[in-house]
Amino acid sequence: MIDWIDPVLYIEAASVWLVLAVIISLIKEESFSSGQKNMMFWLMVIPTVLASLYLAGHTVYQNVTSETHGPVHWHADYQVIVCGENLELIHSHFPNNKIGSPLLHSHDDNRIHIEGVVKSLDDISLGNYFSVIGGHLNSTNLQYPTEKGIVEVNNGDLCAGNPSTLKVYVNGKMIDNPNGYIPYPSPLVPPGDCIIIMFDNSTNSTPPMCDSWAIHNTGYTREPAQLGERTWQ
């Protein structure tokens, strides 16, 4: 795979040069000969065209070589429940209006948004989502950023005085490797996943259903997505 330089660097460099060239032309216009004016024109046009062509080539290459062969817009809903309390993610603020990265983020809606070109499936794993929002998730540890600060729990910590454990359910079924889980590729929820992250002292927790599933009056009729379910290919 070609290691492309970020095209934004070329766009910025071309823009800076274009502004400088325009300023020079305005200042020296009266003293420029016809040949010098033509030269300045091409010195402005060529960098702009080359930067645009590089951007177009970069975009096409990224789309063709990505896991999804182009941009996607998928969603998965989730809830984080610690010792019976529903935790709310720290609020986003203007101008970004999202917590996370451009590819993987939330908009204050308890929903994972996957928007853009997916270069690698690891980039959109559940563990990476928690990483980009400023938290952490694996099978024994949860760190979740809230307005009151980071809430952190580990297996063995207490809920109501009893040792408790972290459990992650996808569509009602507990999964063993939550940090590596890849959400189901769907723009709508359902059929997009309902992910429940619970920390409590019960041994047979029955996870609640995400509101997006409940309002459709549908049960958990699909198992957690497997890597073989790459329906976008």
C-alpha cells in the first residue's frame, strides 16, 4: 500500500503560495513585462492544479484500497450502566459537536457514529471507540468520561458492598472480547447493534434493551455481528 502524504499539506502550501503570488502581482503589476505576467500566471496555476490532482488521486486510492471501498455511515446504539446507574458521556461542544474522531464519534445521543472511509476494521472496533472518546474498554476494565469525570471500574470492585464484574452484551448476548468487537454495518438501528455495557454483582444479568430497539417493538433476533458479515463488500 502506498504511504501517501496528507493532501491537506499540499493544499495548504499551494494556498499560501497562491496568496503570496497574488500579493506580489498586485504590487509589481505595473513594472511587470508581458512575459513576467505570463510567468506569474503559470506559477499560480500549476501548484493549484497539482495539489488538486494529488487530492483527487489520494481520495480515489483511499476509497479503492479501504476495507469498505468507499465512505460509509453506520450506527450502533449503546448504554453504559455501572452499579445500576446509567452513565452519560461527557457533552460535546461547538464547533465540533461530537466526542471522538471524524471517523468514530458520538453526538450526545448514546449512539456510535461511523462516518467516512474505513481503512482498517480495527479503526472502528468498540475498543477504539472508547479510546477516541477518552476512555477505555476491555473484558475486565471500563473507563468512561462523564461530566463528573472519568468513571473507572475493574472486575472485583464493589457494587453495594459486593464484588462485581464487567459484562458486555450485543443484541442480548454476552461477548468475550468487547474491545475487538466490530459493530454491524448498518445505517439504521435496528438492525444496527444494541450494545449494553454493565458492571454489577449479578451472575445472570438480563440487559435492558436500547430505546431504538424498544420503540420498534422488536426483540433481539440477530446474533452479534461476525467478521464474515461484511455485507458492504
